[in-house]
Amino acid sequence: MLLIDDLLMLPVKGFLGIFKKIHEMVEQELSDETYLLEKMMALRLRFELDEISEEEYSQQERELLARLDAARGVDEAEKEEVFKYG
């Protein structure tokens, strides 16, 4: 009976493994500083080439900076303290 159960669960375990790997890759992409800095450079280039408006640039830059701060482990309280004293 256990062999039959294992054979029936094999496709499910395979899909779970694939989804786990995809999740790990997404998490790495969202928290990788180098990737985020490259995205910011590409965004700046698109703005300078007039492919996007200043409003779009500002919005996307804020989002990328927030993700970069999160990747670096900087929270809002730390940022406010730096601006307050420095």
C-alpha cells in the first residue's frame, strides 16, 4: 500500500519541488541588491531617453528604493534617524 501511495504522490511532490524552486528564485530576485541597482540604472536610462515620464520615473524609483532598503535591512525608523541627525 505504501508503494502505491508513493507512486500516486510522486507528481504532486514534483510540482511542489518546482514551485518551491520558483519561490526561492523570486525571493532572491526581489532581495538581490545588484539586481535592484541594475533595474535602477535601466530605469534612469529609460527616463533620460524620454521613454517614460518624470511621474513614472519617480514612482518606479520610489518602489525600487523601497525594495533596495528592504533588501539591505534598513527600516523606516533607521532612515528617519539618519536624516534627523546626519
